Amino acid sequence: MSGATQDPPRPAPIDAAQVPCQGADNDVPPVASNAAQHDPIMTPGPLRVWLGAIFLSASSAAVAGALQVQVRNGAGKPMPGAVVFLESREARLAVKPGRDVRIAQIKKQFNPSVTVVPIGTPVEFPNLDTVRHHVYSFSQIKPFELKLYAGTPANPIVFDRAGIAVLGCNIHDSMAAWVVVVDTPYYARTAADGRATLDGVPPGNYRLRAWHVDLPVGAPASDDAVAVADVSTTAIVTLAEAPK
């Protein structure tokens, strides 16, 4: 256009709460407003996904409950060392194999005598004695043999089925141990007072299982329905011991 040029009109002050439009003549990317920083709908996509993941994780942790379990015998006395665990479809999906699990032979005994592992866990059997051992199990969930050996066998034994495996030594008949294989991440052993706490359990319906070495030979874990809430829940289990 011919003629004298005029200074362009000065732009009006920009409101900080407004998001500038990005047009063909504007190479400056839009700046998120204060509202966009706090409104998940207005938050940019990748950040919104990231914040959503944090929110879901925090929400899941916030609603997790705890189950207090008291295990007693028929006479009402506490049973220390009992294994308690919760089973459900969701629990099976959450289970992960354990790591660095060892059952040693010390002074011609298994140590520990009872071991609880999630399904799929490899277990090492180091021989710390000066004599050789022949460790075996004829249990249906995991039959195996570690023939006469000293030191630690090269390959651990992977317990890949749920249930109870009884261990022995073919050289020393007094040696015995038990491996309780569970298909759940929610398990514990009772203390001297017969109590155990299962923490971080999502609310829902479960099967509460309990087992103790003093049960009759071959007896399965007890099986009771239990509902876990988003607050602490208490359950009492009575186990019938084998006659002594």
C-alpha cells in the first residue's frame, strides 16, 4: 500500500489466564494457563497420562486393607508358626516368584524347617555340614532328588505348583522340612501369640487358608471365606492338630 506508514496499534495487555492461539503467523507455542495446570482435562496429553498413573497408584494404595489373623488349636491355644495366606483370582494375577530363597542343611537339620514361597520361586539347598546329604521330596507338587552332595548344587529347585512339599534326607532319617508354595502375594506366618498380619490387601472376597506342621500328615490347609475391607479386618482360624 502506498502512502505514509503508520505505527501499528499497540496490542491490548494479555490476560495470563488466557491461552494464546497459534496461527500461521505465530511461531510461539501456546502457553498453558493456570487453569490448565490444575484441570486434568486441560492438561497436555502425556502429562495427563503421567498424573493419572500417579493418581491411580495412590488411590490403590489408599484403599488397601489389612487382615489380622489369629490361629488357635482345638483347645483355644495360639499356634505359632502357622502359615496363613489369601487366595483369589486377582491375587493369582499379582503373584511374583521370590528371590534368594535358601534351605540349608546345618547340624543334620534343615534350616528353616518351614519355608513359604510364591509359586515359581527357585530354592537353593546349600549343604553347610561336613557330611554329605541326599535331599529329596516325593510330594506330588514337586518330586525331586539332590543325590549325595557337598556345598551348593549348581541348579536350584523351582517350585512351580501350589501346595505343600515335604522334604527329607535319604541318609539322615531324622531330617524333615516343609515348603508351602502359595499362589498369592498375601501370606505370612504367625508369631508366638498365634497372630499374623496380612498388609496391603485390596478390598474384596478371598479364601483364607491356614496350615501348620502339627496338622495330620497329608492334611491340606484350612479353607474359609473372608471379606477384606479398606480398614483392618480380623479373622480367627481354628486348626485340628494331629493326636500326639
